[in-house]
Amino acid sequence: MKMKIIYLFCCHWMTLGECSEEKLHSFSFFNQGTEDLLEPKDLKDPGQEFVHLFVKFILPQDADQQSVEKQQSRLHRFLYSIFSESKGTPINFIFLTDLRSKDFLDATFGQAIGTILNRKLFYNKHRIESSWVFPRFVIQYVSYTFFQHKYRKELDEYSSVLCSKNYYSIPVVDVQFWSDLNPDETDIEEILNQNNNTVYYKCDERFAKDFMYINFLLVHELPSFIKKLILLDTDLRLRIDIGHLFDMFYEMTGKEIFAMGKDLNPIQEISAWRYLHENPLATLGKIGQFQVLNSGVLLVNVERLRAQPDLVSTKYIAQLKEEFNYIPQPQGAFHLIQYKHPKLVYVLPCQYNFLVKRAEYDYQPDILSYNTCLTKPLIEHHTGFNPFIYILRHNDFLKLSAWCWNPSWQHCY
């Protein structure tokens, strides 16, 4: 019944020639989620043509109303951008979540679909653009608590290795540079002077949460039909069809297992400062090939990883951490793997994970060398930023993304 309603709805807004079986097929979708969340082994294979997209979404237990609304806005923007940019690539959405968050996901998913159909069909004064095709998709929900129960020991070990509760002392050679990186800390110079130009770093507690480390465990649980997997954060805005991103797997022509972009942030070079001090010619964490990586957009060749799962084990990551005298942080595992095994990590071009917040620092020459990306972003990564600074400085690179009072403007979301 739902299929027929959508079909008639589409035919009303398309010309007779456009209202075809192909268009009808493109508007089909179904939800394989049930009241109970799935274990990974119970995931269903929707077909070889589907792109497998893994997203973690768990609402904090203590989230207030404002925080929930912010999460909803971010999730809506993320889902809307996927559907708005669709060229018809079928998507298998795999959400890692809990029962409370699943209800939230269902509601936001419905809102995103309603918004995209409303804008594409009602507000388009002429016809649906020929390149846009509403995708076939499957939604499957995987239990977050399944991993928490089965891998309790491993999750605690990952947190201990990659987000230690200990403080690390880090000498600051360039006080002005450090001050520029911390513009909100008005007394940073005074603090550094009192501590002999030393800062004390401790992993943020939010990075110690279990969901930060689920990615390392997927290789043990995903069914065999999933050979390639795209993992995305929800604070992204896509400007391309998901199939365009999947095509980057075809650039991984060697032994690459992972593909991810550089973190356009010089402050994370501190993770390697002790190793660099002992090895002045080393390049770990420095600008270039071995710059710190960001896992907000992560492609994993699961088939290749299954052949060497110990690569992401806590034992091996701890071994690399000790070898390179590395100050831990969750994304550092991929950074260490890349430095030890350069051929196993493909570095995505910067436009596939354009970190918006770094645009705020573009007036500082020392930092500009880290975050210059002179091309139009294809995937924007909104990691908590001032949008007005970003729009003013980078609107020549982007499609309009603010002051969208006219819903008929394309990419106005």
C-alpha cells in the first residue's frame, strides 16, 4: 500500500514519461529492524548492489532536552544530505544503537524522508532533477549492549590503552603557537609560565566511552557477506552520492585495509612529541604522509582485515604505542598502524573529510599548512564550529548552507 501511495504521489509530480517502473523501484524502501535489536550475525544480506553503511548512534543517558534537540538536528542533517545527494545507490543502513535511541532514530529517519520528498516534489517548480533518484535502502539495528556484554574486557582494555586516565606532561617550545591554538584560554601564557612552559594532557572522558572502540571489534562479528564497509559519524554533511564515496575502495589497489582522511589539526602532533624528540628525523605526526588521521569518514576492507584481525587487537595497539612512545588518543590507533604499515592505510583526499572547524584557524600561518584544502568539500565534517566564521571565509567553495529561508534552494539544509 505504501508503495502504491508513493508511486501515485510521484506520478502526480512527474511527466508521464518520467513516471516509470524504474522510478517506482527507486522509491521503494523497507525496514528490517524489529522491536528487538539484532546481533551482528543476524544481519540480513539485502543484495550485492547495496553499499553497507555503519553508523553509531547512542543518546547519552543524562542528555537534557537541549542536547537531544541538537542530536536530532545533526542526525536529520546527516540523513537528509544522504538522500538529497542520492543518484540511486542502494544503501544498507546498519545502526549500532540501543532501544531508547532506536525510537529516536526511527522518528528522525521518517522526518528526513518526509523533508526530502516534500522539498524535491513540492517545492521544485519544474520537475525532479534528472540526476536525483531516491535510493532503495534497508535499515537494520545492531545491539550496542551486545558488544558491551560480550566484549566487556576488550572494551576496557581499549579504553585503558587509548584513553589513559593518567596525565602526560608536554613541554611547549612555542608559547605563542600554543596560545593561538587555545584562543578561549585568555591566561594560557601565564599558565605556561607558571609551569615552566609545560602543559598537562589527559584524555577527555568522552573518548573513554565504549562506543569509541566498537569499530575495532566489528571484524569479529560482521557476517561474511559484508566485504567492504563505510563507517560515518553523524556530524557529517554529504555533498555526493554515497556510491561516489564507495568508489574510493577502487583506489585501494594494493594491500590497503583502511581509508581515511588527515586530521587537519596540528595540536595532535603532541601525541608523538616524545618519539620525535628521540628521533629528530622521524615524521610521525608531522605535516605530510604521516599526519594524524581522522576516523569521521572511515572505509574498511573487511575481507582483507579478516585475514589479519590482530592488527586492531588491544595487544598489538599497545605494542605500537610503546614502540613509538605515543601519548594515547582514540584515533591514534590508526595513526600508529599507518606509520608502522604505510601500505595498509589509504589516505583519502582532503575533500572527503573536510573538517569545518579548522577553517577558524586559517589566519594563522603555522596552522594553515595543516588544514589547507584548496578544493570544494565533498563531505563536510562539522566537529563543533562557528558556522558564521566558516561561511564568511569559505562560501566561495561551498554551496549555500545558511540563511536558507527559501526551501526551494538546492542544498539548503
